[in-house]
Amino acid sequence: MQRWIFALLIGLLGCWRNPAEAEPLPRVQAPLGEAQPIAPGFRPAPPLPQIQLNPPLPGLRRLVYLSNGHIEAAHGLLLVPQSERQPARLLSLAQQLVQRAFAARNSLAVVDVSLYQAEGYAGFGGPLPLLTASVPKARLEEFLRLRPENLGLYDHLWLNPNEPLPPTRRPSRLAETIPTYEGSPQELQEQQTLQETHRQKGPLRGSGLYYHGPPGSDKVALTFDDAVHPLYTPLLLDALGRAGIKATFFLIGRNAEAYPYFVRDLAQAGHELANHTYHHVRLVGLPEEVIRDELLSTNQLIERLTGQKVRFFRPPGGRYDAQVLRVARELGLTTAFWTDDPADFNNPGSNVIVSRTLRYLRPGGIILLHDNAQETLPALEKIVQKAQARGLTLTTLSNQAGW
């Protein structure tokens, strides 16, 4: 075990060498146990600024806001007693929260709200919200005129149907670092050989794997894991739209279920939607039927919401084995990894995210960022500018591959 840990630490340190030395990919590793190492420069993200309502709104857990340098978005989380979960009451509370947030901070462009039942609230991984909504300032009056009988007229609102949904599973907290294959030494060697083949020749259609884009291409795939998010997704959509960039978003099905309007927004903006499991669970070691359910539920949800066929899948934590690959292939999915991981999820600072990304930026590369990483927003514009200065185009996985 100590030998494997030492090998991984050496591999991680190698991720931040000079650009001239950055050709080798972070090689697929054998499993190292459940705990992932902390990235160098780890620190907590700066606390999000809060909006204070006076008088307070009962049940308001937090009301935070953030800017992408061009617009501000806010997200309010409200806990509602079970006795008040009637649609009319939920709508009234959402309208109060949105209206008061805009009144308290005039610079906001959009206010998003998530109403959860107070009893049994467990955050991400727990029961889904009762109601969610996204309200741009230009649509505030329209939102305030809504009544329970005409909720369907507002396309950025979701009311929990109280119908059976996929069973709740504990989400994995592992962040993607280095793709980790769990299997025999021979199987690991085969994966490493495939990875090197992709680096030299590009992805092989029909292989079910995507380690590297075409190396002679000027296209770099920009990918975001853990989408969608009620605070960050609107800001990312705006930032990418301003830059004229399309990206591939790996969706957690649970998030897509609760915020379906953001999924549709991504698709309508021309972004590619991909599969990151329904519950963000570590798949290795699960029964085959559970793996299939995690992937199939997410595929069906994305296709139902957007009509877009799902091509790519990324396993949470980068952990996979022969069974995960087989089930993904049987569902028509290509398992996609990355060449460039600045570890934005570990909050190293925006400047560090930029410098780490640029050190591994390469023709045919795949950048791994996270939809819900606070420090990625200010880094994104610089990454786009530097890539363009090098003659590289940031785009989706499908566009990079020409599929």
C-alpha cells in the first residue's frame, strides 16, 4: 500500500512541471483505497457572501450570491415544515423569497430558490427538493403572478411530483484526480496501453473509451463534472455564452431531476450533455443491476428533457473496472476521462487553476473542471484567452472527436 501511495504522490507532483515536460499523461493507476490524497495548495473556498433579509424569513437556511464578473446570481435554500408542503404554500414562500432577495440586492440578475422539507433534510444525497425555481429579474413580475393552477406556464419551475424516483444511494465524495482502474495487473496494463494509443492516434471509435482527443487537432475538449447547480450553472452559462464556447457537461441525474430547466438551458445553448451517474456513486463493487440503473436512469432523464442522445459517461472519482466499462458500452456510452485536471474542486485559488490548466493544455486534450467549483468562474476567462492565443479551440467532446 505504501508503494502505491508513493507512486501516486510522484504522479501528482508530475502534473505541475514545466510545459516542455508536460507531454506524458497522468497514467491510469491501480486502486489506492477509498481516501483520495489532498491536492497541493488545498484550502477551504472563500465563504460565499450572504444576503440578510430583515425581518428574517422563517426557515431560510441561507441566501448567498456570486458574480462571474458580468452578472450576479443568488440562491436561497428554504426549509419548509411538512405541514406546509401544499403547492399553494410552497409557491407563496418561493415568491416571497425571490421578491425579497431582489429588493435586498438590486444588482442581482437572477435569483434561484430550492425549497426542501425540513423534516429529513440531508442536503445533497438526501431527499429531493419540494420545489425549485429560477427567476431572472426581467421575469420577476411574471413569476409573482403565478398561481398553483397555472404553474406549468412558467418554464423555470419544478414541483416535486411525489412520484417514485430512483432509490436514494449515498453519493461519493471522491474528487476526480487520476483515472483509477480496479482489476488485475494484466487488465491495468491493457488500460495503460490503450491510453498511450489514444495519446498517439486519438480515440478509437467503438472501443468504448476516450482517453485523449485526436492529437493532431487544434481542438481541446472543455468538460464540467457535477452539473447542474442552482447557483453556478446560470453563471457558467452566461460566461461560456460571452466567450462563444461550447462544453460537455457531465450531469448528476439527481441534480438534473431537481433543476430540469437548467438542463434544457444547457442543451438550447448548444452544450453537450453527458452522464455522471444518477447519485454520484462509486460504481466499482456495486451489483451490475445497480450500475445499469445509475447510468440508464440518467440517460433516460437527459433524453426526456432535451431529446439529446447521451454519448459519454464519466465515472465519479475516475474509478472504474471491466464491469463498469461493459455496462456503459451496452448502454451505448463511451467512458471519457481527461488529460488536464487542475484540481479546481480542492480550491487552490483561481490563479493556480489557470496555471495548472495551461501546463497540461495540449492539442487533443481534455480539460476537467467542475460546475460547482467557486474559483473556476474567475479562472475560466483567462483559460479561454490563453487557449485561443495558442491557436487552440475549446469545444465539446463530440466536436473534438468529429463524431
